[in-house]
Amino acid sequence: MKVVVTGASGNIGSASLRELTAEGRHHAVGVARRRPELSDRAVAEASVTWRPADLGTDDLDPLLEGADAVVHLAWQFQPTHRPEETWRTNVVGTRRLLAAVRRQRVPALVCASSLAAYSPADHDDPVDEAWETDGASSAAYCREKAYNERVLDAFEATVAGIRVVRLRPAFVFQRSAASEQRRIFGGLLLRPWMLDRRRIPALPVPRGLRLQAVHAEDVAGAVRAAVERPVSGAFNLAGAGVLRREELGEIVGAPTVEVPHRLVSGAFDAGWLTRLVGVPGSLADALLAVPVLATDRAHADLDWQPRHTGAEAVEAFLSGAAQSAGTGMPPLHP
């Protein structure tokens, strides 16, 4: 199969390329704004054809010609201080891609949504894919993910014969993406040495935090299953375990200190306004508002069995960030 992957050089995209092309399963077309620098030998031996493109402005039809499936993973998280720029890529780019999928009559579309698209939950009962998707907070990331859910609703209601799958993962980590994620979320303030577990005397944890995580390799497994199986609709993805204060302390190997939610949100806002931190307090609000995900449908319909627990995914991020891990992919460069 010819599978076109947007956002192919990012966290989930790089893992998905490895999964889709392993053992010669599929040929992938990797779409990214910045093409990786590859040797002639790597280009000749790879089962990935790289095509540089900006979803918000470029002609997308030639990229999709003859495709058996499109996996849409492209997402621009920064600059959070210029929301019109992220909107152009994340929302306008998605609409333009879907229009090209329709014109090219691509049989299948697999689109990455997010845990953050879900509406807030004030309980710990796991929710299935029927939970409302109005966004977890006012953060631009949540608004854009929720808006794209409506874009997909309209697409499915008006376009026949194209199978649409939405993947809604929890927080996605892998070692090779740790430096990118440290830059995205921590900004100038968070340096690699600060995430060395040997140097963390105590871990502040917002009151009421419960966290689910999933390894990028496991999300990639769900991507491949969604491409290959005749399924449609939404799928929650999360590694085993819900991480609270005690579990996070065990991962870090340090005592924990409970801090008020408003203090955390205010600290993020202050850091964001001074451009020392990469995200505003509204995203911290989303962290505390998102529901706990039930993953029964992914287990049943995708035969999805994650190889990593949520704790192992977080550990991969911490170890990678402390050691400036990364790859040659432009977004993942250490």
C-alpha cells in the first residue's frame, strides 16, 4: 500500500514511518515542512519518499495521487504567542488536506486527534469515545483539536466512500522526541540537567493530577492497524496505568509536594508572558481537566496491545530529555 503520512518527521510521525515500513509492509510518502537530510545510500534503501510541503499553502493533490491511505499527523504546537499561525497549519491545513483527500478519492483517512479534544471530566471513571469533544480548556491546542473534530464530522457527513479513523491518544512520549518536547513545553527555562532524576530533590505535583501516557511506538502500532483494518470512528489510546502523585514520585525517585492548581496555572502564565515557558496556564488547566480514557475499543477492534505502560512512556521522556536525546529529523534534533 502507498501510505501518505503528514507530519512524518515529528514525534508520532517518525514512529509511524518505522512501523508502516518495517519488513517492507508499505511504501510511505513522508510529508513535512522540512525535509530530513539523508545520505544518497539512505535515500536509495529507504521505503520512504520525502516530499516537503506546507499544508496551509501548498498544492496537496500531487502528494496524494494514487495513495491508498492518508495518515494525518501534522501539527504545529508553537508559536503559542501567535495563534493565527498555528491555526493556519492545524485547522486550515487540515481542511485543505481533507479537500485534497476528497478530490483524489483516497480510500482511507487516519487522523490524529487528542485526549485534549475531550470536554472536562470531574471524575475518575474511564470514558469511551462517545464523551463530548468540546476541548479540555481554552488553550489554543484544545480549541484547535476540538474544532478539527467538527471538521471531521462535516467531512464524514458529506463525503461517501472514504473511511475515516480518529485516534485520540493520551500524552505521547518516546526517548527520541524528548528534546523536542522539552523545548516545546519548557521553553528557555527548562534545561536538560533539570530533568536528571539525580538532581530533583522534590517533585511538585498539582493537586488532583491524574495522568495517562502512551509510548509513540504503541501509537504507531494503532496507526498501522487503522490503515490495514476496515475500521472507522474514534479510538482512545493510553498505556496501562493512571499516574497520580505517588506513581509520579516513584518514576522520578523523589519525594512529592502537593501544590494548589491555581498556583501552578499562575506560574505557567507568568512564565509564558515573559517567554521563559513555552505554554500558558490554560494548558496546565487542561492537564487537570482531561478525562481518564477507556481503551476497550482499540483493544477489541484494532487488536491493540501496547507494549509499554504509561509509566514507561514517561520514563522514556525523562531519560531522553536529561540526556538531550534526539534524531536527525529536523523537529527531533537534540
